[in-house]
Amino acid sequence: MPTYRLDIAYDGSKFYGYAIQPNVPSVQGKLENALAPYTGGVKTHVAGRTDKGVHASEQVVSFTCEEFDTGKALRSLNSLLGPEIAARSLEVVEDEFHARFSATGRAYRYRIRNASVHDPLTAASVWTYPAPLDVDLMNETLEPLVGIHDFAAFCRRYENVSTMREVLWAQWRRAGDELDLSIGARSFCHQMVRSFVALSVEVGCGLVDVADVPGMLESLDRATTKGVAPANGLVLVAVAYDEEPLPSPGWVTMTS
């Protein structure tokens, strides 16, 4: 049977994450229901299992089933999944392809509106934070976190699951009232990016000394860090496979 790759984007505001959960809406549930007439009800695999409220502009799904008309299926998906989910492409790929295990890198974006009043047109995808933030200190926060480390202090831990990861880059920039984080890694632990954001904000507004960050990392203790930032500001923006370079914005200074 052929293996299929489906590239999608979605607004996560109304979903309890990608993965199916009992009695709540999920991206996977809605997607698999829409695919069922063509696949016979197969289970999908995903590059990154986003949490409740997290968005994706570039998400990759794979599944294996009997051959079907991909053009017809793609048109059907977009009529059934809109407006929250868009199916961008659907194609047959090599049998060994797996959306999660074949991925060699993932990149996320996080947006903060640093203003006293929210913008109702972007509130669903931006964290509005009213206290002044020092973007230079926020970037100093991230410097010791780039590279290969045990990120136990920044992740929700699971038994027999390693928290060693390689962060390729992590950088904030400011454009007016908006702060933008770009971060890329081979893979991420659960809640890792939102933990980086939360600590960046605590340092950026003067509540935590940036000199304490290396010690937090080395402690491997989740209690030393400052929780997680809201989910709505986070977007999965890229997934890389094989020898593809993981794309970063032109403004990012690569340090790894």
C-alpha cells in the first residue's frame, strides 16, 4: 500500500491540540474524519503534536492506505475542514517516510504584543504583555540554551523519555510593539518552547536575573523555571526532512 504525505495548516484556537482526546475537538479527529472516505479510517502520524491552542502554518501528516485520487481528496478536505484547517498538498511518497520519525528538524515562532491594550484582530495568535520588555536581555536569556543540553528544567517530563535536545538557534527581535521569537531544533520536549518564552519574559521585565539562567538549565529541576507562556502565541512554522535545511528567518543570527 502507498504512503501519503499531507501538508496542513491550522488555527489551533478551537482545538484541544493535534492528538485525539475523548469528548473534545482535536485537529487529528477532524482530519481523520474528513479523510475516512478515502483512507477507510486509518490513523495519521504527525511531525509535531501541538498542544491545546497552538497553531501551525506548516504541519506534516503521514499515513498508509489503499491508493486513491489525491486531487479529488484534497478538494474534499478543504471543503470539509475550513476555515480552521487548510490542506495544502497531498502526495504519494516513499514507503519509508514517517511524518514524525523521518523529520530532521522543526522550527517555531512565538509572538508577543508588548502593549497595554490587546489588538482584537491578532489576539488569537499573539500574547499581549503590558509590562515593558528588554529584547536584549531576552536574547541573553536564550544564549546558554542554544546547543546540545538536557532541558529537563524546561520540559514536562515523561518516564523513559529523554530530555536531551539540540537547539540550533533561538532569537528574539522587536518591531514596534511586536516581539518575535524564532527557534529551531532537531526536536523539542513537551512545553519546551513555551517555557523558553516564559523565562525570557521574566528576565526581560526584570523579575529574574539573566545571570541565573545557566544555573536553571544545569539544575535539571522543572521547579526552578517559570512555567509556560500562553499557547496562543505559538506557531509551528517549518519541518525539515532528509537533507533539507531547516529554514530560519533572514534576521536570525545562526550560532549553531
